[in-house]
Amino acid sequence: MTLEKKERPGLKSSDLAQEAAELETLPGTEDELQPKKVNIKIHLRKIPLLANLTEEEMTRVKADLRIRQYARREIVLQKGGTGDSLLFLLSGQLQVIDITEDGRAIGLRILTPGDFFGEIAVINGSKRSASVVALTSVLVALLPSATALHLFSHSPSVANLMLRHLAQKIQRDSEFRALLSIHNTAKRIYTFLALLKKKEADNLEVVENLPTHQDIANMINTSRETVTRTILTLVNQGIVKKDSHRLIIVNPDALQKLVQS
């Protein structure tokens, strides 16, 4: 498993060789790799899809994985590209987007660490159906399609998780299409927040890693100003509270009433 950096314009081949040597990985503890230069540790068993692999399967994955870094707003996957790998987000945030005929970027969903993506093109042997853009600096792992397909067909734990993932994806896409059909913009924002919220161990409902207001606007086809104004209204009404990079749903019942109104 090696850490790769994308070639930058003007970078000489000799510089690339030196940089690649500096980024060569060191042997780590079990299922752990530690690149020299960036001083990170990657715990493969903390990736949900890989958590229950056998030692033999994990050894194969470790040998085939490649790690890449992308800066904020860089394109990680391009719509129409070749589906030659399954990808895992190790750190940072990504957004899946599609481009309309008139050139507008429509956000489809947000990806957070531990998520995998690009599976449809791998399974079908087809082209990428959407683009993926880095919302922050990100670290991504790429697993060649041949290795991924072997796991899908030979690893019961991976096959089970993949089936559940695809079922949830169908349900989420259906909910999102229903959201976009809502004509009232404020209600569309309320519904979007309700879809994103998760319940923590203490029953507190939160939206973790809240996307920027512009990213929310892109996803639900409205303006950034409208998103800002609507969320501020929810804050002033005591329905939500902002906390660092998350949104706390202080009054879930009140939010649900707005969704259903």
C-alpha cells in the first residue's frame, strides 16, 4: 500500500521520484500503515466495509490500496470517467455532484470519513455516473476494481454490508427526489435538515459536519442567502442551535411540524 500524490503542473519526473520515495510507507502494526512524510496512521479495520475481513483478505487489500491527497475543491472523481476502483474517504469531506444541461452543479449528497463511493461503476463495469468534489482537504484510498469485485463475491461481511448500503442508497435517493419536488423553499430546507439529522447515544439529535450554506443551497436548488436566513430563523425560534461544525436539533418535534406543515 503506497501513498501517492497527483502530479502537479511543472513538476519534473526526477522530483516525482524523490517525492514518491519520501512518501513510501513504513511497516506498522496489524492493519495499520504509517507514511513517513505526512505522519498519518490508517486503521483499515475502522473502515466499516473492511472491518470484518479475514487476515488473508486484509493482506490482499493492504497490498492493493493506494492513498491520494486532494486539496479543497479538487475533483476526486469525474462524471463519465472509468470505474476502475472503489474509493474510501479517510479524512475530510466530499460532495457528490451532478451537472445539469445548463451547467449548474447540483449536490447529491455529502460523504464523511469511513464512507465508500464509486461502487456502481465498479459493479456494472460502467462509467462514473456523477462527479465527486473535495469540500475540504481530503485523504482518499483507492482499491482496484478487481480486488473490490473479489471481496463483493467472496467476503460475506462485505457482501452483506454492500446490499444494505445499496438498499439505503435507493431509499435515500427516493427521499431526496421527494425533497426536490417540494415547492416551498423553507420547507425544503427543513426537510433536508431532518434527513441529515442523527440521534446520538444520549438521544440528542444533531446534524454532524454541517455543510456550508452554499453547499446546502446547491443540493436543494436555492440560494445561499435563503439557507442562511432560514437557519437563522430556526435558531432564533430555539428549534436548532449551532455548535462548532454541527447543528443541534433542540426541539425535534417543532422541526418535524415544520416539515409536515
